[in-house]
Amino acid sequence: LKLQFLYLIGRKTTTLSITMGKHTVTEAKAKATVIDMKGHLLGRICSTVAKKLQNGEQVTLVRCEATNISGSHHRNKLKMLDRLRKRTLTNPKKGPFHHRAPSAMIERTIRGMLSNNHRNQSKRKKSALARLTVYDGIPRNVERKKRMVCPLALRVLRLAPQRDFCTLGRLSHELGWQHQADVANCEAERKARAAKYFESKKTVDSLYAEAKAEASKKHSKEAALLAQFGY
């Protein structure tokens, strides 16, 4: 039996192994999840992602500009404009730094949920934040992967129908984010590629169904025998 003990020190990993007998235990890999942020409430989804990161999972967030925030657009814009005024009076270069991109805003929100350390420099928090990846839109390296949603954070399930809400992308654009049009163009191209792929997939599936039906007619005895075993 091969026992492996992992000691995590920041991003470095030290492995000790003991071999007893013929059996070998393989190392467990961290789960990788891609979450589509469209239609999720900001605070609820960020708290869920923060817990996943602390549990050792790798999380990728796409379409951060489509995240929703409860409350009217005007109210949230006033709150963000007030927050932008906060700075170090003696030397503004020391921060706090205010991000304009939706992905950067979400990353900072999750960062605040990972650790209560006053300097935000705890080793557990650093290693958890290193497992997070955020994107505006859906890049090519992620568009073919399965995207998940979190029912506990969906606006249509957690917010009353008559309540106001706003979109993080619009807020960011009005506060100085300059890439809203670029992300929209990239999303239009991605949807065009997806539609083209889906049409080709339907064509291949229909040809396969026709070939299967024709083969079943020619070989009816074999098809009946295979049907007995669930094929």
C-alpha cells in the first residue's frame, strides 16, 4: 500500500510516500468547474465560489459582465460612485484601487470572502485565489467546456419578481470600462460558431439515424437479437 501525505505550503507541495505491499493509491485531482455567471446574483454566487475555492476546487467564471445585482441601476451606480471617492489622501498610489472591469470586480469580491486576515496575505487565501480564473465573455479555450449554473444564486429563483435589479456590465461601462463593445462582438462571433456547429451536428445525427434504420431493415434478425440485450 502506497500512502501519500501532502503538505501544502503556499503554492508549494511536498509529498511523502510510503510503499507497503503491491497496492498503489493514486493522487486525487482537484475538481474543475466552469460557471456561467449570466443571471446570477453577485453576492450569492461569489460566496458559493469562495467556499468551493477553500475546499480545493478549481473554478472558472465566464460572462462576468452578465452578472446581476439586486436593487435599481441608479441606486447601485450611486453606491459605486461613492466608493470610487475612497483613496489614501496622503498618497493615492497606495490604494485602495478600484477596478472597472466586471471580471476584476468579481475577483475582488471573492477575495474579500476568502480570508479575514487584515493584510489579505494568508497562505490559505493565496492558494485558494490562485485556483480562480475569471473572464469577460467566453474565450475560445473555455467555449467547448460544459458550463454550470448555481440554483442557489440564480436571480429568477432567489429574487422576487417585482424587485429591481441591474447588470454589472452596464454599471462597469458607465464607470469607465472601455471593452463592452469588444466583448459583445466576441460573443456574437462565438454564438455564430456555436450555431454553425449545431447545424452540422444535426446533419450528422440525421445521417446516422438513416443509416442505422437502413441497416436494421437489411439485417432484421441480427437487429432483433441485439435488441434483446439492449442494443
